[in-house]
Amino acid sequence: MEENLLDGLRGEDKTSFQKIYNLYAHKVYKFVYKYCKNDHEAQRMVQNVFVQLWSNRKSFHDGEVLDIILFNTAKQEVLKWNKTKTDMWDDDSKKE
């Protein structure tokens, strides 16, 4: 099933994308929320994960695993969020 969804996604099938979203959005949300503990930020990261999935849909290859694609992208979102948060604290300390 997962391979069929990726095939559909590569073919720009919006129904496949919607099914992927319905299957994984909550799982991705729980994953990112575990790190940020902020509903708004977690929702923003989930949105970014799925925007990136759609934007990169033609670059996926046969045999790639949807879980790995989504959670690697989610991990990158968490790392970017954490860096932004850290940079914000660094900027505040420089002002003093």
C-alpha cells in the first residue's frame, strides 16, 4: 500500500497525498510535539513536512519507505526549530 501511495504521489495524485496525510499527520505531530512541547510550533512543523513531501514528490525512488522520508523530514524540522530557538537566546544574550 505504501509503495502505491508513493507511486501516486510521484504521479501528482492528490488523493494519494491526502491518504498519506491522513495516515501520518498525527504520528508526525506527536513526534515533533515531543521535542517542542508547543502545539502551534508542532502544527507548523507538520505543515512544513507535508509541504516538503509534495514539493519533492518527483525525487522519490522505488523502494523508498514513506515512514523514513516523513520522519527524517520531521527530524530536520525539529533541528531547524531548535537552532532557531537557540539562536534567539544567543541574540538576546548579545544585547546585554
